[in-house]
Amino acid sequence: MTTTQSDNKKAQRLARDLKRKGIKDERVLAAIAQIPRERFIDEELAEYAYLDRPLPIEKGQTISQPYTVAYQSQLLGLKPGEKVLEVGTGSGYQAAVLCEMEADVYSIERYQQLYLSAKETLNSLGYHPHLFHGDGFEGLPEHAPFDKILLTAAPVEVPKKLLQQLRIGGWLVGPLGGRMGQKMTIITRVSEEEFRESEHGDFIFVPMQKGIAMLTTKNCR
């Protein structure tokens, strides 16, 4: 599948729509305007790619609503070159946004099939983040510290192992809470042992799960 001029115009229109809805970070909007969202979903759902809504992907997961992706990216307050850990690669769309914003992206995914699909899609579009198949609750301690951490699934509370992988002065953005809904939360690491927390609205994400899921013959395609 190739990106057409029509799809590019649709991405630009989506970015304008998100700006009208309150997204102010011009770098986030510029990233959204450049990325062919239809490449991150099944072909039969392509007609819905530029609607501001979540869509199903493999393994019972979803590609987040564009507004949610933009909102989380805005809360990260990224500067070019900052080292970011994304927990939950999913389709790879959020990782593409971070790459467009010139972050040094590390992303971890528990489902091997999603990890492989995302890697193929991202690489085909010219994005080359550091992708890992692993347990998001463990993070990537061998690559820490990170300037920012982004959660794309919801734990009831943030694993302490992830907080310890933040640099002092860095922060984590993610939805915290149970299945009925979560609060988008920023947790800033003030010192070695001190963290400051603030809430930024209500959201609904899939639950963050422990462990890894391996590819089986049944899942091959």
C-alpha cells in the first residue's frame, strides 16, 4: 500500500480538526499531518482511518483515537533528541508521531505479533525507532534513564520499575485506573525518591498487562 496525495490531504485535515479541538502543540500537529494513519490499520478499515476515533487492531487491542494520541504527545512536551520510552507499541502509530517529533524512541510491546507488524510498518515508512518485544511492566532498564515515558495502556498504578527509569526532571504520561475509566496523569521525577503527580482528564484505555505473548502458528499470516 502506498500513500497517495489524497491520503496526505486527509492527514492534514485531521491535524486541522485536532487543532480546533484544542491541541496547541504545533510540532504534534505537524507530525499528525505527515503520517498515513491508514497504514497502521487493516485495509478493510481504511475508510475510517482519518476519523477521530479509535479502531481495532490485532490481539484485542486498539489504535487510539487521534485526539488521544495528540493529547498525550502534547503532555510529553518533547524537545528534539529527547529519549522516550513508549510502553505499548501497538500498531506503531504513536511511535511514528514521536519519531516525526524527532525523539529518540524506544518502544516495548508484549504481543510478539504486534511487535513484528509495527516494526514492518514503521520501517516501510522510513521510521526506525528502537523496538522491543517484552514486558512493559519491566521497562528497558538497560537503556535508562529516559527523559520521558509514555504509557499507551492503563495500569491501576504505575510500576515502580518504570518510575526508576526516569531521569530526574523527566516525566511519565499515562492513563491510571481500572477498566471503568482512568485519569490521564503526569508523574514528574523531582529527585531520586520524590515524585510529583497531576491529573489531566478522563480517558478509557485497554488495561496494561504483565508478561509477554509469543507468536503461535495460529497467529501467523
